[in-house]
Amino acid sequence: MTTLATPLVDLGWHRTVNRMDERTEEQTEVAVDGTSYILATTESVQDLQDRISAAAATTGTFVDIQLSGGHRTSVLIGRRSRVIVVTETVDAEPRIPALILNSAGSWDLL
């Protein structure tokens, strides 16, 4: 059962409900020419947008992006690049470590 921490908060055009037992986080997705990437929470969205804008003014420049999961990628941004940045609030999933199996031995996972 969900309990309300505070009543509805009126923000004029939008109402939101704060719930004590729900954990949320902001997640930013960047799509470059149809390929989507989930940004690391440490990546500054404003800084990335500034770097993409500067690269778009050139004939082509690689922009480094820190991705979720500790991965990095570089995308070539130029005048004709199509870039979409979407930030949304999502339910925070519990951090469950990946199952790591030793390569030695016999594993029956069924």
C-alpha cells in the first residue's frame, strides 16, 4: 500500500504526488541519427548539449559521451546530424549485480 508523504502539490499547470515508498531517478536518453544512448548519471546534460551544438557548427567533430553502465562512445556530429535529448523520471530499479560464473567447471542452469 502506498502512503502519501505530502498531499498533492499544485505547480499551476501540473500536479505531482510525492510518495515515500517510491524511488525515482532522472534518466537521459540521447538519440543521434536514430541510434539511442542512455547517459551515465554523471554526464552533464547541459555540457553535452553545448558540445553537440559546437560540433554541429563544424563539418564534423567527434563528441565523447559517457554512457550508463560505465561505457563510453564517440559520435560524429556535423551540420546534418539529427540529435534528440529526452530526460524523464523513471522508477529506480534496485541495483542487482550481474551473475558471474566461473568459466571452469560444469554449469547446469536449468
